Amino acid sequence: MLPADRPSRVRALETAVRDRLAETGRIDVADDAVDLRGRHPRKRYELVRDAFTALEPGDRMHVVSDRDPTAAGEFLVDLLDATGPPADVLEEFTVERRGPDEWVLVPQHP
């Protein structure tokens, strides 16, 4: 228990930390997001391939992963028979780390 007479900056930091901890484990993405968490590596690629090849040009997909999904971007470039970094080949390519084991990838089909 923290003392009640702690400085206001300490109380503000305490609130910020509690708020962030409450958000950990909660990823807000599209309902149809491809969830790779806990999947075998081979299954991860299969799920990404199936979802990406079903997209129309200009469509986006969301991929949730428990590890950095940047390699999936390189896989998408291969699916398009293209060369270059995913950010150059795809209309949109963002990878965001939202927690220790929480990543979101959003590629847009060209």
C-alpha cells in the first residue's frame, strides 16, 4: 500500500501505470481479424495466405500475433510474385506492438 501523502506526480504515474496494465491483453481490431496467437508456424502462414488471397484490391486485413509478424509481410510480397520491402509493395503495411506479446499487422492488398 502506498502512503496517502505521496506527491501528485507519483499519483499521476500510478494512475497511468494502472490504466496501461488494464489495457494489456485487450487488442481492438476488426471482428474478422486473423488471430495467429498460439498457432503452429505452418498454420500461421496458411491462415495469412487464405485471408490475403480472399481480399479484393484495396481491401485491408488485420492480423493479431503473439510475436512480431513482420515476416508475414515478406510472405505476402512472395504471394504477389513481387519483390521489395512490404511497405513498398503493399498499399499499406503497418506493424504495431501493443504489448509484450501482442502485435497487430495491417496489410492492404494492392
